[in-house]
Amino acid sequence: AVSFVVHSSRAENDKDASSTAQLIAAGDQLFAKKQFEKAMEAYRKADKDSHHSCAECYLRIVRVEKYMGDLSTALEDAKHAVKAAGDDKKQAAMAHMVRGALLSQMAVKSKDKKLKEAEDEFRQALALDPTQASARFSLGFILMRQERDAEGIAELNVYVGLPGADPKTVQKARTIIADPIRAREPLAPDFS
């Protein structure tokens, strides 16, 4: 009888995971069609279906909230994503990255405490997943936004030297290293 209960429970978990994945896929299709409220409904159903243990669901919810401009709620839901990730270091690192990006976007001045919070989020992401190249770039950028150029340049140089670094982002990093003010001031992009 015990093995039957375990088998039945495993079958239920597989069914729940399948249902959650289907709801996420449906939400993704709606998001692609810019039907954001319907996409949010699908992601929230997926979250409920997973008993609020799906970091991926929360990250999708955050994406919609961010797109709709609700950064405060997105920041809170990204915190739920960290918690839902549990022992999955890659998912938890991604959730910390998202939180860091949101805090960075919300910060206005170089002394804004949100920049320090963003720095902490990027450091946590790197501690969980040192292979996360974009976290290295983001950390360097945030340090430079806080007018900590020497530390920021060091992080960006590490990023530039990573084998899997995105070539466009490497170029952006080199531009910022050459002219740190570009991390703090809105400048027109290069054009011809």
C-alpha cells in the first residue's frame, strides 16, 4: 500500500508539472501577442497550479509587470521567485539578477540606496552561479553608477575576458571602461 501511495503521489506531481508547463507555454504565446493581461492570468494560474513553488512562473509574472511599468510589484514578485527557486541555484541566481535589474532601473541618483541593493543582488547571483556572465557585467555597471569606477572597471575587465561573453555587450563594456561617465550619464548612442 505504501508503494502505491508513493507512486500515486509521483504521478500527481508529474501531472501538476505538466499542467504548470502548459499554462506557462500558453502565457508565453499570449505575451508574444502582446495580450499582457491574459498572459498574466495564465502565469498566475500556473503559479497556483504549482502551489506557489514555481520560480519560472514568478519570473514570467515579473516580466509582464515590468513591461507594464509596475516595477514595485515586479520587485516583490522577484523576491517570491528567489524563495520558490529553493535549492535550484541557477533559478535563484536568475531571480537575483532580475531583482538587481529592477532595482537598477528604479534608482535615480548615484547615491540611491537601490543601487547598493542591486549590487547585493548581483553579488548573490554570482555567489549562486559564478558562470553567470551577465551578472558580472551588471555588477561592474552598477559599481560604476555608484561612482566606484576602479571596482567597476575591474569587474567589467573580468567580463570582457570571459569566453562566453556576448560580443555586443563586450563592446559596451569596453566603451564604459574607456569613458566611465557613460555608466552614469544618459548619452546619445554613437551614430553616423
